Amino acid sequence: MAACGLDFGTSNSAIGIAAGNGAVLAPVEGDATLVPSAVFFDYETRGRVLFGKQAIDTYIGQTEGRLMRALKSILASPLIDEKTALGTRMVALTEVVEIFIRHLKAKAETFAGAEITAVVHGRPVRFVEDDDAADAKAQSVLEAIARTCGFRDVSFVYEPIAAAYHYEETASAEEIVLIADIGGGTSDFSVVRIGPGRRARPDRADDILANAGARIGGTDFDSLLSLDAVMPMLGMGTELIAKNLPMPKALYYELSVWSTINFTYTYRNAREVAELLADSRAPDKVARLLKTLKNRLGHRIAFAVEDAKIALSDGGAVEIALQFLEAGLAATATRAGFDTAIRARTERLTALAARCIADAGLTRDQISTIFFTGGSSRVPAVREAIAAAAPSARVAAGSDFLSVALGLTQEAGRRYK
């Protein structure tokens, strides 16, 4: 039986083949084993569907079509029961997720040279916070999609647990590890006892001491950075002449969130912003908002903001180029400003990590190592916040984007021998 581990992520995805006692990641875009979780429906070439970086580059190149990203986030939202317009037809959002996962499965089968019938799917500790029924529904939707794609055996592992299995491959002694998996849509923590003498144990339930998760991730940080640095340049915070009222904020929030950007591109929104423009005390800024809606530039803003977030991990300030809105236009983002904008979220991460340690029945000094994984764990303020929960622990990191996929694939090899 061919089996795989599938890390379907909010921002990026990977799939691996269980081979003997090891794990091999499949190339999913050219030679790359990591692909952006993006789908582009090309309206100019009817019926063409593109994936990953090719989808993003085609969209940025101004090809007429629909780009969909952060697909995983809709599993935990009311949008999962909705349909979306793709040209002249309405398609269920679950079908869009299915198209992407089917694409990954096909890539893996080409690489393996065989049909893959079993999958260990990664999942966050919490798809939905404080709502067990909604959390269970999100997993059941993902399982149904996997079966529709042709997987006959489907099981799930918490993503930080998968990362722990991968980290354990390098461990030379027994440790109690806090796994911090900070991804695009969620932050997940597990406290796990690992070590060379435990790797071969058929049942690891006793080694998993506690889990915790929250819907905080890189897309939240993107949104907060956008609201802080870019949306004011589109008129957010400015006033209208009539009664000195502020510009309505709803559109700015929708434009800052990956999963809702497409919903802003409506005739009604453009008409209402045109009316607000006529009454604006900052017409030059509101005109940029109107251009964003009419020319469908929200995703380009989001990509520019994401690039700036990444750059701020290594620098104190960065210019966010917005020349596609106006020649020479740029917004300045600073590390200090970004840290302030996301502080409420990073404080929650400190509390969540501390709670996970306490739920394991441990003190913070009993944590040997904090293992960071997930792309958003690169944000300095995020690392500092989590390290504060176990300040004496050694800090370790593996492949920020591939640790979970490798761990899931290792587990697939154990479960489906």
C-alpha cells in the first residue's frame, strides 16, 4: 500500500511518500517540494487552472482570472458552506480545496510511480477555538475532501506532534520538548517527551503530554501590518466632510485579510467608495482605494505586505512598494511599529505556550528545548514571546516549512506498512 503524509497549509503545502523507514518529499512545483497554497482560475484561457507560484505569478502578470489563497482558513469559517463565482459558474469552496489537494496527490503519485491510497493528514490543534462542534466539522470536511480525491485510508495527526517526530530523528538523548508550530493560519503547541529509545515505540500516546492551539498566524500578522502601514495610504483613518465622520473601516479590514479580498471586488463597493470620494477630506488617498477595487489590486497589496513582513525579520525598516497603485508610491514599515501592531497576538502566544506547559503538569524550567517550526516562527517578536514561556529552555529549529510534512510522512510509514 502506498502511503503519504500531507501538510496542507494556509500559506504553503507539501506531500511526502513513505519509503521503507524513511520519508521522501515529492516535488510539487518543478523541483521544489514546497508549493504556495494558491489556485488561479484563468478566464483568458478557458478552463486552465494553475497552482502555487505559477498561479501567483500569472495573477500578478495581470492575466484575467480569479486567484484563491489561504484555502485552509475557510475550513474553519462559515464560508466553507458557501459557493464562489468562477467566471460564469458558481463553485462550492470545498471543490476549490479539493482541486488543490487532488493536484498534490497527482504530483506525489507521479513521483512514486504508484497510486497512493492512504494519507496521514496534518491538522492544527484547533481549527476553531472554543467550539468543539465546529472544530470537528472542519476535520470531517477535510476528511471528506481527501476521500473524494481518492484516499481510501485517512487519518490525522496534530501538526506540532508531526514536527516532534521529525525533530526526534536528530535527538541524541531524552528530552521534554515544547513544539511551537507557528504557521500561516494557526499557532499550535505540544509538549512531547522524545528520545532515541522512544522512536520505535508503537504507541506514543504517553509521550504526548499536552496540546494547545489558537487561530493566530502569519495571515493575522500580514493583516495587522497592512492596517498599520498601508491602509492609511488608501484613506483609512481620514474624515469625510459631512459631519466630520470617519471613513468606514469595513472595506479596509476585508482588503487586509487573504480570505476576504476577493469579496471586496463588487460593483456596489466601487459605487459606494466613489460616493465617499466625493465627500472625502483626503480624496487622493480614497482615490487609491477606489482604484484598488476597480482594478482588483487587493492581492497585490497583500503580497507586498507579506514581503515586507518577511524583510522585517532581518531589518529595522522596509519600504512597501505600491507603484502599481501610483507611480513612486511606497509605505514605510518599521520593526518597532510591526511589533506594536501584533503585540496583542504575541502576548496571547506567551500565555498559550505557558498554558500548554502547565497542562502537561510541568513547570517552565522542566522544558528542555523549544523547537520552532512554521514560517511565522521566523518573526522575532513571535520567537521572543514564546521563549518567555520557558526562558531556560534551549532553542532549536529545523526546516521551518517542511518539518511537519516530514513528520507526517514518517508517521504514514508507521501506520500503513
